[in-house]
Amino acid sequence: MQPQYQAEIDTYSVPKMELVKEDIDGFIVKLQGFHSEFADCFEREAARQKFYQYMVGQFSG
């Protein structure tokens, strides 16, 4: 439930976008690069992979 002052204004609206296949070509490579930036944050490989799976899940349908 939003506070009244937030309910009156559409503060959290997401802009509409038209995506085509060309817009997402190479996206997984960029996501893997982004993920590698956090490698030092995880001591175990299993935790590192769970983080990657989480990120992929956030972009799935």
C-alpha cells in the first residue's frame, strides 16, 4: 500500500518501449560482463552462479 502522497502522483511509472530483436542482440554477453564485475563479492562458485541465475531471471518473461 502506497502512502497517500505517492498514490496521488504516478511516481513509479515505467516508460513504454518498443523493443526489437536488434535491440537485445548481444545482451547476454553484456550481462555476463556485468556479472563478472561482482566475482570478488562471492567466495563460493555456487553462490556466484545463483547470483547470475537471479539476474537472468529478472530479465525473463
